[in-house]
Amino acid sequence: MNRQAILMLLAGSIAAAMTAPANKAVAAESENCYGVALKGQNDCAAALHSCAGQSQIDYDGKSWTSVPKGTCTSLKTPFGPGSLSELKRPS
């Protein structure tokens, strides 16, 4: 999968998450996916920053973005698939 396709998939996932009502049912329908967000487009996490929009590199393995449940590990990046837990990725 090329970079443009990944960006489109992530943009769709993020847009869907942003337009959904913020409640427990929606949270149950999504999962935190590490290593798939582009620089500055993460939702949260990482030891190097406090939260959303602060990742410094594309596909940071310590930052996550919320994606529809069941899709994380099928998202492909230049470094491999997304993960439900932190990853070691080149910096």
C-alpha cells in the first residue's frame, strides 16, 4: 500500500472518529492503533510528548490514533502493520 493510500485510510478513520458522538458505545467501537499516525496527527500517548498532535515523526511506534475496532493490524505502513501496543520503530 502506498503512502497516499495510507493517508486516505487514516484520514477517513480520523474523520469518522471525530464526527461520531463521544460516548462509551463509540469508544467500544474503536481501538488505539500504534505506529500508523503521521507526524503531528496522533491522538495521544508516547513518552516523548503529552498527547494529541505532538508526534515528531511519521509512524511513531509510541504514539497512537483511534481507528475502527478490528482494523488496526490491517493498516500497512512502510515499517509494517499497525499494532495494539507500542512498537519499536526507527526514529
